[in-house]
Amino acid sequence: MSSEIGGAMSQRWGLIVEEVQGVYTHSYSATVLEHFLGSREQALARLEVRARSYEARHPLNPVRTRLFRTGEGFLRVNDAGMRGFGCRFSVAELLHDSAEEKEAAAAAREAERQQRAAQKAAEKEAKRSQRNSRRGL
């Protein structure tokens, strides 16, 4: 999903964070922090701002926080005593969004409904005009 803005190609990016779900589990959850329209470099710059200000779920009171740049984004490590908790931040180009498909289908149905209503109103008006012309009005 890309478009041209000011002569330059822009893509839609998801700014994503993946972080540990619980203190004792090793499962991660992914959350889209924001959708961004622009170049990959611009998306990474915006992601860095979000990563620096992000408040991770774990630990609640980090002793030390470090932010690393990786090949695809950033890694934030929050240390709490003997254990570190990581949050991985990445940019990903949006290729498909089922919600947009549903919205487009709903808009198409609504446009079709309005077109049928307008056609019905025009037919009704034509019949009314025809009746009035027969009556000599």
C-alpha cells in the first residue's frame, strides 16, 4: 500500500512493539503502536521517538533502561535486579488490512443503496409527472 506524495513514494508502515506478556512466561505479544505514512527512514525516526518514551509492562520499576538500534528497529532492555526484560520495536510495511476491505465493501453497499434510492425517487417523480400531464396540470 503505497502512494505518491510530493513526487516521492510513501508507504504505510506499522510501528510495532513486541514485549513479554508476563513476568514468569516467555510469551510475547505484538502491538501496533501507530500507523505511519512516509518513507522507511521517516518511520524509523518516528519509531525511535516512540521507543524512547515507551513504558513497558515489565518491570514496573526498572533499575536501568537501554535502547539499542538493530537492523530492523530498536531493542529496549529494562533491567530489574538480576533479570532484564526486552521490548523489540520494528517498522513493517502494511501490505493488507482486512478492516479496510470491510470498510470498502460497506461503502460500496451504501453507494449502491443510495443509487437505488435515487433511481426509485426518479421513477416515482416521472410517474407523478406523467399523471399530472394526463390531468392537464
